[in-house]
Amino acid sequence: MQKRAHDFREELATRRSVRDFSSDPIPAGVLEDAITTAASAPSGANMQPWTFVVVRDPALKRRIREAAEEEERRNYEGRMSREWLEALAPLGTDWRKEFLETAPALIVIFKQEFGMAREQKIRHYYVNESVGIAAGFLLAALHHAGLATLTHTPSPMGFLRTILDRPTNEKAFLLIPVGYPAAACRVPAISRKPLEHVAIWL
């Protein structure tokens, strides 16, 4: 048991956010298995308040990129505080989001703020918590399969519901480009807080 815990820890420690993707395709069945894993996450009252939209169509990816870059340009040029921009500076990010087109797939996770059955609303419980857990499962599953990912949240994200034609009870939660790192991909040198800084034993 301890070895399995240690091996899993070591595996996930190698995961890095990638912003420079190869266009190489993802083998059939991999995304299906990863999303099925994500959908096995626990949720409030087992309502499973999530929808995973996989986008591979080049025209849709271009529309998403254009809309995301418009929002991000506004963020970087005025919406973000100076402190926020200073925190982002070491990561080398800006409003340009080429990866939204070059990555072979985008997975958009929508949270279902309420359910619908026969035109009746069904209350969902702990939606953000439930969808957040499912997103973590998905990232771990994709990494375990050998794929690179990025957690992207262009704000606001209302354009995703419009472009992807989702119902009004769904709201975009997370946009995840998925694929392989480009040959010349570089990632920022970052460190993680040690265990003694994040855990308390009583």
C-alpha cells in the first residue's frame, strides 16, 4: 500500500502545465477512458452535475481561441490588478492562446447548476465541489495515460456555452487543452510547497 501511494505521488509530481502543444492526434479510446474516470468522481447526492464536451473540430477550436483571446486581451490590458500581473509574470503568459488551436483536443467541463427532467428543475448539491473533484480525476487520468494538459480559465467564459450550444443550466467550469508537448516545449521552473507547509497532523 505504501509503495502504491509513493509511486502515485511520484507519477503526479511529474505533471506540468503545457502551453505549447504538438498537433499529433490522441489514440482512439484514451479520452473516452479518461472522461469515464472523471465521471466516476463522488458528487453531492450523486447528482453527477457535469458535462464534458470534447472539441476536435478545427473550426470550433478557432472560434474558441478567438473568443478566449478577446477576453484575455481585455484582462491583461485593464481588468487584472498589478499584483495579479506580477504574479503571472514568471510564468511567461499573455493574452495569446495559440494552444487552443494546436492542441488536438479541448475538453470543456461544464457544471450543471441544476438538472432538468420533463421540463422540471432538479436541484443539484455542492456543484462546484463535485465538479472540481471530477476535474482533478480527469487531470490525473490524462497524465497517467501519457498526455499533457493545461487548466485554462479565460474569464468570463460565457462564450463557451454559446459556441458549444449548451443549455442554460450549464456553465463553463474549466477549459483543458489536451495532447502532447511540442518538441521545443518549455515550462517555467516552479517548486511545490513541502508537506510540512501544507499538512497538519493532530
